[in-house]
Amino acid sequence: MAFTIQDFQDLLELLRRHPEWRERLWELLASEEFLRLPAEVKAFREEFRTFRDQTFEEFRQETERRFRQVEEQIAALVEFQRRHYEEFAALRQEFLAYRAETDRRFAELAEAQRRHYEEFVTYRAETDRRFAELAEAQRRHYEEFVTYRAETDRRFAELAEAQRRHYEEFIALRQEFLAYRQETDRRFAELAEAQRRHYEEFTALRQEFLAYRQETDRRFAELAEAQRRHYEEFTALRQEFLAYRQETDRRFAELAEAQRQLTERVEQLAEAQRRTEEQVAELVEVVRRLTERVDRIEGRLRGDEVEKEYRTFPRRYRHLIRDPHILSPEEREALLEALEAQGAITPEEADSLEVADVIVRGRQREGEGEAYLVVEVSATIDTNDVKRAAERAEALQKALPQAEVRAVVAGPEMHGLAARAARTRGVWWLRDGRPFAPHEISESML
């Protein structure tokens, strides 16, 4: 008897009424491999769950290990920068001490040179004074000699005058004797006596003159001796002066040689200082590059964390648009290809929008139309971020005139110039999920 469709329908009705028959029928109809399939699927699910958990744990451990390596590298860079700064500080202290020692030695040399110059000036003044005293003594001696010679000439003139008067008196007496011979004879004895007295007086005067001339000769001899001693003293003083001048020339030559050596030493020190400054400049440049590298690594890490946060959580944008949805790379590529194919945007604008940090699609807060957010994410927002967000939002707004497109910068910090640019270009600021309109951004918030 053939198995009809009605019989099949009756069989299905019996199986609905008796569910326990289904398993027995299934055992009869299915092969052994097919029967093992549910258990294998279950085991595969368990194995997949275990593999997934293990893979996630390995990924988490690898991520933590990578973060620890980055932190160790940053710590090593910070330690390297600290050691270089300590070496630079020690080198700077050594240079300051060396410069202080050089200044002190220059001051001592200047003081010694000043003392030598003062001693030379004092000696020259003393020499000039002694020469002036010698010239004054010689002048006084000459004046005394002139005075004495004048006095001697005067006394010789007086003696000649007395002799002349005596001769005149003798002539008168002779005339008187010729005239009055008798009176003369009478008075001859008187005249002889007077002549004798005059002769005695003359003899006494001659003796006095001789004694005075002897005294004058003695005084001239003393003056000549004094002049000789003065000349000897002057000669000795001149020899001493010549020897001192020779010694002074020698000391000036030594001082010039020392000055030359000091100049060479200063030039060597200047060259060493220049090389030290170059080494310090190179070290500062190395430290600056290391600092910039650490800052870039730190900024990149912070930027990656901030960008990951704004790429992952659409609720960050719920205060700007409704039902926010972050476009995946595929969705963004499809949107840009469609707009470029329509001629709504240029290839350059499409390339710029393709590298935007985040593009969010949703609905307008006021109305039912589409809304887009062109977001530039940075740990510290600068003017370039504001400029890119504004230009890319303008390009997307031109391509989608029916939609509302807003330029947004997202990040925890913002530069003052970036805040001014955001107010000027109408760019929103999203900080920790809280939006600020362009007119609400001020420097007091930074």
C-alpha cells in the first residue's frame, strides 16, 4: 500500500501530539554522524568560548606587557634626561668655579701691576725731588760764592781806596814837606810814627786779609770738596738709577712675557670655553630632542587613548545629535565614494574627509533630518585641529546640503589661540562628553 500525502499529514499530526515520538523517529531517519552533530556543535561552542577567553586574556596580557615596556622606556628616557641634566649642572658649576679662579688671578695680576706702577711713580718722584734738592743746594752754593766774591771785591776796592788816600796824603805830605821842610822835619818823626802806625795797621790788615783769604781758600776747598762729594753722590745715584732702570726694564720684560703667556693661556681658556659651550649646546640639543621625543610619545599615547575613547563610545555625541552612530571605515569609504561619484565633493576633499578622526551620523536635535559631526580628536587641541575640522565640515556640508553638519574638536585641553579660532570659525568643543558651542568657548575655560 502506497504512503500518500494524507498519511504524511496524519504522521505529522501524531508527532505534534506525541513529542516523545520525534526523538525515536529522528534516530531512525538520521545517520550516526548527524546524530553526533549537536554534541559536536556544543563541544565546539565550549572550545570556541575557551579559545576566545584565552585569546582575550593573552591579548590583555600582551597589551599590559606593551604598556609596561612603554612605561619602562619612558622611565629610562626620564632617567637619561635627569643624568644628563646633572652632568650639565656639574659641568656648569665647574665652569663657573674656573671662571671665578681666572677672574681672581686677573685681579691679582692687575693689583701687582698697579703696585709696581705706584712704586715706580714714587721712586721717580723721589728721584726728581732729590735732583731738585741737589740743584737747589748747588744754586745756594753758587749764590754764596757770588756773594763772597762781591764782598771780597768790595773789600779789595776799599783797600785800594785807602791806599789811594794814603798815597794822596803822602803826596800832600811831600808837598807840604817841600813847602815846609822845616815843619816837615819837625813833623817827620810824627809822620814816621804815623807811618809806622799806618804800617802796623796795614800789616795787621794784611795779616787779617791773609787770614781771611786763607779762610776763604779753606771755604772754597770745603765747597769744592762738597761739590766733589755731591758729584760722587750724583754719579753713584746715576749708577743706581741706571741699575734700577735696567732692573725695571728686565722686570717689564718679564711682565710682558708673563702677560704674553697669560694672553695665550686666556686664549686657550677661551678656546676650551668655546668647545665646552659647543659640547653643552650639543648636550642641550640632545636633551631637547629627547624631551621632544618623550613629549611626542606621551602626546601620541594620550592622543591614542582620547581618540580610542571618542571612536568607541557613540554616547559621547548624544548631546549634539540624536541616535549617534560612528561610521566605520567601510561606511565612511562607501559614503565618500558615493558623494565623489555624484560630483558633490572633489577627490582632494574626499581624501581629507577620509583621514578625519571621527565622522558621526545621526538625527538633528531639532527636526527629523540627518545630522553629521566631523570630529578632530587630540589630547591638546591646537589651531590646526580647529582648521581641519572646519574645512572638512564645510566640504561635507557642501556635499550634503539637506543635512546638518557640525565641525567638532574633542579633547580634554585646548590652546588659547585654538579657542579664539574655534569662536571665529564656528567649531564646537566636546570635552569629557560635554559640548560647548563656539560662543561659549573662552580662555577662562582652558
